[in-house]
Amino acid sequence: MNSKVWQELETIEEKEKVQYITSVERIGIAKGIAKGRVEGRVEGESRLLKRQL
């Protein structure tokens, strides 16, 4: 989508005070959760290796 379409969507959502999570927000949340899981797994593996050493 081009930036004009995104701007129009944001304007409509703000004007109508939409009370739901947009598709863009859902994608962002999903990416954040996935990133957190990866970071948590890496941290856990790092702690395990330090204990083993």
C-alpha cells in the first residue's frame, strides 16, 4: 500500500475512534511476540551454557 492509503486509514480510524485492533497492529504484535520468544530462547541457552562451564 502506498503512504496516502495508510494516511487515509489512520485519519478514518482516528475520526471514528475505532475500538478494535487493526490488521497492522496485529502484525506488529505478532512480530513482537515472535521476537520476544527468540530473545528469551537465546538468553535461556546462554544461561545454560554459562552454568555448564
